[in-house]
Amino acid sequence: MGTSWTLKSEHDDDGPGGSFVVGEEFEIHTNVAGQVWTITFADNGLVFFTGDDVSTPTGIREQHPTANRPGRVQHMTVHALNHATGETIDGDLAVQPVAACGG
């Protein structure tokens, strides 16, 4: 297995009313259409998105925001499970506070 993937996260001001959020973007580069993956995003251990996605010929792309937590490092994680093969992907990164975003 070993499907390649990318995880990105950053502060942005596209929350409700222009509020700051931390967006998490995850891509799985399957190069195979029709694969079903369950994807879960968490922020400091608190799940803020989980759902199933079906790959296109180029893969899967999920993007979801979570609340900005001023003054705190936000540990963003992703867990993905391929229903057909049982392959799992686990990724994480730390988003540092940014003063311009209330951090």
C-alpha cells in the first residue's frame, strides 16, 4: 500500500462574519476512481469532521475549518481508512499561534 498524501493547515479569516479559523486540508493521491475512504479531522484530540469520500481518478481532497484557539498551539490530525484495502493513513502537524489571528 503506501498511498501518497498531503496534509496542510493554516490560519484564515474565512470563518463566520470574517472570524479567524484554522483550516485543515488533506489530499490522498490514489490515482484510482471509486475508492471509499473514511476521513476524520481532529484539533487537539477533538474531532471536528468525519465522513466518507469516494475518490476521483486523481484522488480525494477534503478541506474543513475549526475554531482558532488564540495563544495555543493547535495539534491538527487526520486519520483515513480505505474501506476496500484496509489501508490507513495517519498524519499530524502543529499550527503555531499567530498574533494577527488573535494568537
